[in-house]
Amino acid sequence: MGRAVLDPNLCYSYNMRTCGVCYRACPLQDVALKIGMYERPILIAENCVGCGNCERICYHYPQAIRVIPFEDRSA
């Protein structure tokens, strides 16, 4: 599988809007993904299982949060 990686430049919550859908979609809330002020996602990468729920639910296109496969760490 992989781990989620966040691009704050694309994330609505880091750009003067609130969102938080990735947090609500995460099966490991407060373990792999925490929520900060203004619903900013805070990833705890070592706890992420790479399920991809956050990437699928992200409203932004291209997605602000992506699951990068373990074999492809260049992205």
C-alpha cells in the first residue's frame, strides 16, 4: 500500500477555507490523521495504513492529499 502525503498549497483548510472531509473519512481518526485549527489535517505518517479514503473524498482537484505507494517515494 502506501502512506498519505498532504500538499498544503492545495488543501482548502490551509488556504483560508475550512473543509475537514479527509479527517472525517479516515478510519484512524486521531491516530493517523488529526485535525487542527480551521480543520487543517495533520498527518501522522507512520500510523497511516494507506487506505486511500482521504484521497478519494478530497474536494480539491487535483487532490490535496494523496496516497503514495511505498515503492514510489519520489513524489
